[in-house]
Amino acid sequence: MSTTHPTTSETLTRFYAAETAYVAAGGPGAAAFDDIAACLDPQVVLHQAPGLPYAGDWRGPDGIERFMAVMSEAWQSIEFLDQSHIIDGPDVVVTSRVRFVARATGRALETRIVQLMTVRDGKITEIRPFYWDPPAVTAALQGP
């Protein structure tokens, strides 16, 4: 018996829509994490670079849920202005132009992010984002 998995493109589309909705709803308690979790492999790892307010490795769906709680606390909205996916088997490069609005300061930040991802059998197994300007992220969150 064969199992049909969503395509990589379908998985990415669902993941980014769920992430946007989760943050916009205010995160834990205000939104269900289920739509994000449905896109994740049980062994998923998110590697956030040093220098970001949410740096570190976030492991498993529980780790991603903790990360999303931190993101929801930091940002009141995430808007993907344009995005492209370069898919080569399980390896994916996602380029995004993103507009964030900080929850505490109300400051908006438009920036670019490149994410190296791995998607296997319709589930994300690894996410490695690279922000164009990490100091601008921190500045937007901390205010003037």
C-alpha cells in the first residue's frame, strides 16, 4: 500500500500560511499550532543564527511551537510580500521579502530572508534561515 504525500510546494504553501495566521492571531492560547505541526517531521530542527533575538536550535514540533511562541511575542504580524521556492529533490531554497511589525514597538521592518530547508515525504525536516540584516531585526524589536 503506498502513501500519498503532499508535494514539497504544497507543504511550503501550507506552512507559510499557517505561520502567518498563528502570529497574527497572537500565538499560544489565541491560535492552534496544529496547522504548523501538520507540516513538520517529528525530528524537525530549526537553526536560528546567533545575533537574532531568537537564536538557537529548536528541535521537534514542541521546539518549533516554543519558537513560534517567541516569534508571536516579538512580532504582531509577518507578511510575505514575495516568495520563491527552488526545489531540488528534498533540498529547498526559499527566498522571501518579508514585512514584520514589532508587537512592543509598532515598528515595521521590511527585509529579505533566505531559508535552506529539507522536505521529505511532505514534511519539513530542517529549516536554516539567513536574515539579510540581523541588527535591523533587533533594532525593530527594541525601538529607537
